[in-house]
Amino acid sequence: MEQTHRLELFPDRSVTLLLFQHVKNAAALRKKAMEGSIDGALINPAMIVDPFQILVAANKAVHLQKIGKMKTRTLYAEIIFSLSPSNNISDAFKKFGISDSDTAVLIVLVVDGDKTVNLADIASQVEGQQVSLDELPQLTDTAKVKKIYKVTPQEEKIGSLLDSVVCRMSTKDVL
Amino acid sequence: PAMAAAQAEAGGARSVMVGVAGLAMGDVGPVGPAMGELGAADPAVEGSEGAAGAAMVAEEPPAPPPLPGLRLVQQGAEAHVYRGLFLGRAAVAKLRVPKRYRHPALEERLSRRRMAQEARSLLRCRRAGIPAPVVYFVDYVTNSIYLEDIVDSVTVQDHIYSVQKSGNDTSGLHKLAEKMGELLARMHDEDIIHGDLTTANLLLRPPMEKLDLVLIDFGLSFISGLPEDKGVDLYVLEKAFISTHPDTEMMFQALLKTYAATSKKSGPVIKKLDEVRLRGRKRSMIG
């Protein structure tokens, strides 16, 4: 159900994605995340087009953490920030983090090496149903994604929405 | 600073280290094994590495990225290009080759700028709907860039070779030239100067008949609205065409014709191209 991927450039880290639907305690979860009592990044699945998007953000976040150049204070905050096309941290949280009224939540965990991920622990905190990542496309708000990432119509002709999104994420700080 | 200088030079002129003996010996540590790597390189890199090691004592190749399915594609002067899987996708990794003969501060700045230019141009192309690889990750520490790999693509260079060899389909080449002209016109209209236009930097996505072109290698690119820069861009391509592909004057003419028809600002550019042609090397200074 959940998906785990090793970061090739950082072989000691792997990223696990969990998706939950019919979530009832989004507000409580958000509070826990802000306090730092949940060991994961809580993301609004409507803004996610494909797990690859998360992997790209996680890869960048881990890279910045390793060289001590994160813009935010925690790795999980950095992942959320990396997803955003903007350089405004609070904006990133508003758009990509979860809000109290959300009914779907995507949780991202980054673990060291072969440390077994305690999925049951995380899952038990969510009052919702865990579903496969295959359900993600149904939860994506394509129109909103296009708007937030400012995807141009010409761009849509030469590639997928995922292409446009990833390109912006990775070149955000180059200018 | 002295240590850093010694380390930077360590890969290069061995004689320098003698002067800074005490300090340098300790610093050789990290550089030493790296030099050793040149000998015990992996099979894919071996052949060229041997030659490289002999010819350029100063060059220390960047360590290949630990991507699954990694293959060294090219060892350019600017960067080593690898193919592999990155986060589950076919990707191209371009690792810049540090130039030890340059002052380290300059080297760092130049390397960073080139990489930034490439990333910037790629994004600019995509936003304008000009086909170019997607950027997956930019590493500012090693100055490497990870891009989308256009799988099963063929360079226009190889395509022209095979078409000319098989003897048929010259009308196909004419259409290809028109498509190229159109693509370059759109790129220049966005004020993107490629900087290294050759038929090896233009890819054709399969199936070949669709003439689906993709521009690659924007390492020398920059943004400019000047007709001079666009004219030079085209001139570089013209020279590359003539030297690599004999009997293609008609092709290039078709390319220019479509370029002129597609680009809104082509007039001054073509004019500049004619001017640039009159300059250049081996031009007779008559009249």
C-alpha cells in the first residue's frame, strides 16, 4: 500500500509515502505536526500529481540538510518548502501542508538506512483509512496545481503536468 | 587559505607541494585516493581514463554518482555525462569537471554560473513550449545537474548520417530542416541563445517520422535580445552543419527560410548572419 523509495544519491536514506482518505482529525494532526510530535511531513494530496514530485522534493531537502543549507528548521518542513514554487515559507505551508478541513492526507517519512519504519505508529494517529498511492491521481486538483505552479499553455504541449511541476521545483532557487 | 590552495594544487603541479611540504602532506589524504581512482577506474570509464590520466595530470575526474544502471555516456571537456536511474526515472547526470589550472575562486564562480545558466535556460525553454529536458535536481556543491533522459532518442547528427548512407528520403531531410528552423526561431524569439548549436545537440524522439525535436546541452547558453548573438548562434550551427554533413547546403537553406518565416524578429538576425559569415577565419581579405 505505502511506497518506499531509496534516495540514490543518499543511500543511507529512504522515503516512505502513505496516503489516507476519509480523515476526520486533520485539525489535530496539523497541530501535532506543528508541535513536532509527528515524525513525518503532512501534505495536502490535492497538490501532488505523482509520487515522483515528492521524491524530488525529499531529495532536495535531504541534500540541503546534509550541507547545512536548509531554509526551514526541520527536514520535514524543508520537504514541504521544496514542493512550493514560491520562496515564501508560510505560503508553502498554507498551500502544501494540510488544513483543518482536509479529508485526505499524504504522509512522507524519511528514515535512516535500514531502520524499520514504524508505519503502524503513524497510521494509528490518523483517524482515517489508509489507501494505496494509486488513488493519488483521483485526489489531485489539476486546475489548482496548474494555477499554483503557473504552468503555461505552451508548456502543456511539450510535456506532462508533472514535468512542469518538477522543473519549477528544481530550478526555484537558481535565479 | 594556504591549506585550501595546497589542496587545490595537489591534483595538479606536484612540484608546488614540495614548497608547502609539512602542511600539504597531511592534506594529500583526500586527494591521494582520488588520484588512485584514476588507475582503478570502473570498466566503463577505463579506456578513456587511461588516456586522460596520461595526458592530463591535472584533471581529476568527478566521482560517478551512485545511480543504478549507471553508464558513462561522454567525457567532455566541460563535464562527464552519465545515464542512470534517478528516483525511478531515466536521467542524465552532468558532473562538471573541475579545471585545476584555474584559480579556485574563479573556477567555482564560473562553474556555478554555467550550471545556473543551463538550468535557467532549460526552464525558460519549457515555459515557452520549446522542447528541452526537464531539470530534476541541481547540486550546487558539486556543480552537477540531473536532467530528464530522452530515452531511445537519436541525435539529428546520427539521423542525417543514416539517411544519407541509406540513400533515400531526402525529402524527409528537407522537412527536418524546416522543423529545425521553426524550433530555433521560436527559441530566439524568447531571447534564448543556445551557444553550442550542433546537430549533436538536437535530439529526435521516436518515432523518427514525427520529427519531434528536443534541444539539449544548454551549458553555454545565455539570454540576449541582440540580433548579433542570434546571428552567431545560427552561424555556429551552419559551420557545424557544413563540417559534419557534406552536401547539406540545401538543408541549411531550408532551415534558414523557415527560420525567417517563423521568427518575428528574423530580419536583423539574418542580416547579422550574413555579416558574421564575412568575418570568421580563412576569409580572403579582398575588396
